[in-house]
Amino acid sequence: MVLENSGAAQNPDTQYWHVVTKADGNETLLNKSGGREAAVWTGSATVGQRIGQWVDNSAPGLWNLMDNGNGYVRFQVIKNTNVYLTGSAATGSAAGSPLTLQNAATDGSQDWQLVAEPQPQAKTLLGAQSGKCLDLFGSDTRDGAVVDIYTCDGGMNQNWTLDSSGQLVNAHSGKCLDVKAQSTSNGAVVQQWSCTGGGNQKWTYNQVTRQLLGQQSGKCLDVNQGSTANGSRVVIWSCSSQTNQQWTMR
């Protein structure tokens, strides 16, 4: 594990960590991207030892979280309480410098600030051709509920959050925009379903073309047959320049 400038990672989730308290009252740091823990390399908690990622397969925590009382904390190693998670002084503070264990220091290299992950805001998706909003029909919260276009009314069922993993989550139901049965065929129905992390629920928004691209299918979110009527369903279709595939997030 190494230091990186905030926001510089190609996958932002690799810079976020869950501080999990284990049954013994000590903490484990789990990476958001892969769910693995920040562990002492080789298990030998000695000065200079590097930190790596490992499967979270131990019942006790690896770290003692110590509150400095100034908005910062320290991570003391349970196996050797003389050493702490260190980010700069002994190895240099430049991006790419490894995290190591070092004896207690007062230069700030062992002080860490816990910062909550910023949450994306829910937005409406306005169809360029219809002037209507992507809509969870009837505010239905069930799996398989219809997703359509409808006159924009400010309802929560017309608000969607594109999270860092690419899931498009409805603000009313908390469920994901989903390509039915993981189909990749033109005309495959797009619906609502409980979020699973599957590729058929991952989308990429292109701010230039204003298209929502399904990551599994490589096809675009499309208003079926270019209809502009309330209740018209959305599907996936090969991407084109047609305005029934263009959406404005606002």
C-alpha cells in the first residue's frame, strides 16, 4: 500500500476504507474496492515493515484506534504496541511512498483524519427528445417495476443517483436501474431491481453525448421507438445520434 494524492486513483474506491470494529473492540480497515483488510506484510509487526492487503479472515482486529483529541487519530498495531501506521516521515511523503510501521513519532506522519466519503446527489434524467423525466412508474418499489418516461413532477421516483460503482439508484425505492435477465439484445427491457452489483446494473454517463451506456451490453438507454408519450418504456439499443438516447442530468 502506498500514498496517493486525493482523487488521483483511476478507481476512486481504492482510496476509501471502512473502519470496522471487531468483537474484541479493536479495528480492521477494509478497502471499499475489494473488501480486503489493511494488514501487516508477512504478519511481522516490526519497525519498517510495509502494509499490504489481505483477506479479512481473522476474528480479532488488527489496529487500536487512538483518538488524538485534535480531529486526528493514530492506528497502533495490536501485535506490537510500540509501532504505528506511518505515512511519510521515514519513507518520504511523495505519492507512491509505501505505508510502513514505525516507532511513535510527533511529526504528524502517524496522524490520520477520518473523512466521510462524499455522497452523490440524486438528479433527474431529462430526455432530450421528449422533454420528460426518467420515471419509476407509480412509485412502485417492487422488483421488476416499470421504468418509463413521464412529465417531470419533482417526485422522488424521478430522482436517480449514479454512484461511484456505476449503479443508477432510484431515490424513492433505493433500487437499481436494471437490464432484465442480463440481456444484451436490442430492445431488452430496462426495469427496476434490487441492487446486486451485476454488470446489467452498471451504467456510464457520457457528458459529451449525454448517453447512458450499459457497461455489460455496451448499448444505450433508449426510449422505446422514440415515443414521447407518458408511460413509454425504456430499453437498451445500439448507440446512435438519435435524441431518444440523450439524457440531461440536472
